[in-house]
Amino acid sequence: MINEHSNPLDDPAANPFDVARQAAEQIAERTGVEQHDIALTLGSGWAKAADLIGETTVTFPATDIAGFSKPALEGHVGSLRSLLLPGGKRALIIGARTHYYEGHGVRRVAHSARTAAATGAKVMILTNGAGGIRESWKPGQPVLISDHINLTADSPLEGATFVDLTDLYSSRLRALAKSVDPGLDEGVYVQFRGPHYETPAEVQMAKAIGGHIVGMSTALEAIAAREAGMEVLGMSLITNLAAGIQTTPLSHAEVIEAGRTAEPVISALLAKIVAEL
Ligand code: HPA
């Protein structure tokens, strides 16, 4: 059944790559930019980076574009922006992340990465707000994602699609980020389904299996980005220490507040990294 509110990705017969191509064509039409070079998904705390990275030429609601959904969450911006960078490159800013926990299926989660690739982007920067397992980390600190553990028990890939995930979070791009800020630490991101925060026991499990960061996004998007042939840079803003690592209860308000406080500093850092790409 098709109506104006339906999402083409919800039709099981639809090919998600066709929907991504259609979305990219609409973005090209809307922005007047035939090809974007870089795509950035800006999560909690990272939104201001867009203003520092380049000049915004066009902004529009993501829901105008095929396959994109309304953001489920206050504090998340549901817009797409096209930026002109000082060196002449074009960046697509995706302020509309569909989380796995929204329950709309993994195709909608992967759609922004697939669309980014279809616009021509060769590099995808994925950012998020997340919990820190390392006790030395402080809320407000940005860290690089070095690898991930996907605990959603799902994959954005369909069929016998055996994609290599070695060096998924590009060591080249991590080195470039560290050349901009040698103090940047890095760690393994563990994606849980959410939307509840982890229990302290789950955080201990994440630590025992090699995790340093806990969150509810990014891993599935990174897999889709790799499948689509893009080089991925992942960055987490540690908004809180993970459950049981910090002794106080976790709250969404705390996460948003930490993002707000850290935003100017991490946005400037991200802009400097993008300028080096
Ligand atoms: N866990 C999962 N997701 C999060 C957290 C956390 O502690 N903080 C911000 N997003």
C-alpha cells in the first residue's frame, strides 16, 4: 500500500540500493551538487561541527528524500545539509539518524550510508554520543572508534554478502585525526540494541569481550558504509561513564547536557580533521 507517509524501504520487494540511488538523485536535484565527496552523520553533541566545516549551501528536511524517516528523538536534527568546503570539496551532513532501537528495521538504519555512497561520497564520518568503559575517560571527551563489536544480532547486509570488516575504521583516517589532536584516545565500540541503557553486568561483559565504548548506533551503519565502498572514520563523544562504571544512575538529560557542553570543542576538532581529508 502506498501513501504519502509510507517509506519505500518498508516494501520487502524494494531494492534498498535502488531507493538509495533515488534518494541521491533527489539530493543532487535539491542541492544542485552532482557529487558529494564526504558524508558526515552527526550524533549527540556533534551537530555544531557542520557550521565550522564549510559554508552551508542548502538545508532541507531529510523526510523530503526517499527512504528517510522522521527522527524519533528530541535533540536529534532531522535535516540534510550540503556544505561547500574551503578547498572546494562538497560534504553532505546527515542530521537524521534512524536508530536500530526504533524498530523500523535495519534497512532504514543503513539507508543514510547507502545514500551517502550513492551521492558519490568516498569517506563517511560517523559520530555519536556514547558511554565510556575506561575509567580514565571523562564525560565530554571525544575518542576515536578503532573497531566494533556488534551485539544487535543483526546485519544490514542481505543474502550471501561476505564483506571484509578488517580495518573497518580506517587506520589511515585515525592516524590523520591523531595528527590533528595527538591526545585523541581510541577504543572498541560495542553496539547494543537499546533503547534502554546497559545494565552494569552488560557493561562488564562488554569490557570482558574487549569493548571500551557502549552505544546504540554506528556499528550497523559502518558495516553498510563498508559494503558501499566508503572509508569510515568513527568518533564517539563520551557523554557519561557506562552503567556501573559511574556510580550515579544514567539519564538521557545527562547525555544531552554533556553533548551541549562539549559541542564547541569537539565540533572544532572535527572541522579541523575534515579540513585535512
Ligand atoms: N550506553 C549506551 N548508549 C549511550 C550511552 C550509554 O552509556 N551514553 C550515551 N549513549
